[in-house]
Amino acid sequence: MSRLFQRILTEFFPWLKFAQKAAHKEIQGEYSQLLCKKNKVIPLPVMAKNEQKYTDVVEILDKYENIIENVYENAEIPINNVHIGGDQLTRERFSGAKRLRAAAITSSERFAHLQPITFELFHLQMTVMTTFYQIL
């Protein structure tokens, strides 16, 4: 859950006031300074692909890998790993596509720069938001 969303919930819902101190606490650690900087958003193209087919998932990850290579090449910096994810099923499909390409020769064919792959509890968040909207 995003920090902004936490702060809004604790401010406007009295029964969440107990968590207000934690929601406003700054993130400490190795990357805290990076989290304060503005990120540049790179919009991804809409692709008419079906995530239920591994052939389409491989094409999606190929496109992601190409975008990453172009962005880093244009920025003239070495390619780093890029965090990707989706809902739980998407994460499973992405991991499966990476396993299909595990023996490829080049790192871009192995999707080596697309890691870690994590899942988001998107459907749970939608249920929570729906409940809040019904209450309001």
C-alpha cells in the first residue's frame, strides 16, 4: 500500500487513527535518499496479448527487455535490473516465461534484467476500496 494512501486513510477514517504515527514515519534505510527523488515515468505500450498464453507472455517480456535496453542506452548508463510484477497470476506467468528462456545465449534473451518479479495484492486492494466506497 502506498505511503500516500496510508496517510489519507489514517487522516479521514477515525478508526484508523491508531496507525497515523506509523503512516507518517519516514522510510529509513539504504535507499531512503533515492525514495525522496522524483522518478521519471516511462509509459509502456498497450499490447493486444493474452497473459494466459506463454507465447504472448514471452512476447511481452521481449518488449519489456527491448524498452529497458533502449532507455538505458539513451541514458548512456549500464543496464540494471528492473523490478516487474503484476497480480499473482501474472507473476506466475512471468516467472514461467523466464524459465522457458533460462538456457538462452544472451542475457536479453534470458530476460536477465527483468528481476525481481513480485506480485501485488491488486484484487485485495480493489475489495478494500469497494468496501470503503460502499461505506461512504
